[in-house]
Amino acid sequence: MKSIMNIAGAGWRSLALGLTAMLAAGLAAPLHAAPPGDLPFGAYDPGGDFTNDTNVQIEHLFLPWEDVNLPSLFDADAYAVKRNRALLVTIEPWTWSRSERNTPQHLRQGIFDGSYDENMRRICEVLNTLQSPVTVRWAHEMDDDNGQFIWAGWEPETYISAYRRMIDVCREAAPQARYMWSPTGEEGMEAYYPGDDYADVVGISVFGYQPWDQDHYDRDRTFEDIMAPRYERAATFDKPVVVAELAYSGQQAYVDMWENTVRNVGDRYPQLVGVVYFNYPEVYNWPEGFGRPDWRVHHRVLE
């Protein structure tokens, strides 16, 4: 069995605000069990479905670096410590409010003229005080230019320079944190690799949506159908590999097929050290009218 310490020691999604609300309310979260298997498992779980599951070893947080409630990180840390979980913290370089700041041009200019150094520093200074092992994941899925992220689809050299600058800022403030470079895993992802000194672990994303599979492939794709080529690309960097975002939705048999394989990988992926479930509805429309799949564990089975 792979040890979670491979992730936590190499350093390590629940939304901090969601955790704060749940803790403040003192609510007993609904129970859900991690998928069967021995691969370390984590979750972005703002609804608290995995609150009482001792098999969950990684707590995933998403933070914008503007308009962020930094004290909520202490609540998230206390939640993780109580459950013996490490933290994976995805820092998204934008604001969740509607703003002219949410443009690629504004973001690039602000990164390179130093305007965003303080945003990154303030978050990382707090991360440095937490008790949980922390891994920072900044500006993920940069290789997938589908219009969702204002930091995706840049010229590789520009992205790499921006990534290195922000990791340097964070390292100064949080020297004990580890860093995850996290493309989607598509062909060409290697062009965005920032170098061995800037990636302690490589993350990829794996989403299975049965209606999409049936429309585009005339069959149900398996976890391995999507995982295998992305893993092979990620493994070339000789770093630990994590599925930083994992989700699946479809009819019961489809969900069961995925559920029974995502942690039962045997020796096929020797560098794979964890999978992290995205337990939340999709936040961005899939192309071609496929809408926003609901990945939550109690909603992902389609009629």
C-alpha cells in the first residue's frame, strides 16, 4: 500500500468557507465511504460527505487569491488535523467576484509587474503557520484552453515565467510547503513544465461523464482509458503523480465501474501516489451543450 506520507512528506479540496459554515453550525455530516482500494484518497468536499470517513487522507481546498477569507484557512486546518489529513491547497489567480480584473491581460501584467506578489505572499504566510502538511497547487490545468481559466492557453514560456515567479514568492513565505504542478494531462502538457526545482509532485485531472462518452466515443470509457495516457505523460518527469481532480457521473453501472477501479490500480502506475475526488457540481459549462455535470456522490447517478 502506498503511504500517504509520500504525499504529505512530498507535502500536501474542501472549500474553506464551506468547512467554516459546517463547523460553526455543528452539523453532523452525511456519511459516504471512499471507493474501495488501497491507493491514498482525498476529496474536495465542501458539503462534508466524507467528514467521518477515516479512509480520506487528503483535504483539498480551493482559494482565489483575491477576495479570500484568510482566517477560514485556520478552520480548514483544524478540521484536517482532527481527521489526520494533509492539505492540498489550489490557489486560483483570480477573484470570484465579477470584475475587469478577470482577464488574461490584466493577470499577466499584474504578475510580471509585481502587483500580485502580495496576494500570493499573504496566503502562503498563513499556510506556513498551519499544522497540517501543505502542498500548494497554483494556476492548474494551464494546458486546457477551453475558456474556463484566464491563465490557460498562454504561450508556454510566459506561463512558466509566471509560475516560477509565484512559486518563488510562496517559497519565501512558506519554506516547508511542497508544490504541485498540475496540468490537465493532455498532449502538449510538457511544454508548460516549469522544471524539476519547481515541481515536487505532478497533478493531472480525470473526469468521466457517460453522456459525453456515448456521444463522442460510442461507448463508455473506463477510468484507465482516460487515466493511462495522462499518467504516462506525467510520469516522464520522474515525480510522484496525483490525480488532483477526479470525478465521474452516469448511470449506476457506469458509476459502479469507476468506483471500483479508481483506487484498485495494482502496480500499473508505480508513480501514482493518490487520487482526490471533486465532490461538487461542475462550475463551468462543458462544450457542445453538455451543461454542468453534478459530480457530488449523492447526485452523480443519472436516471
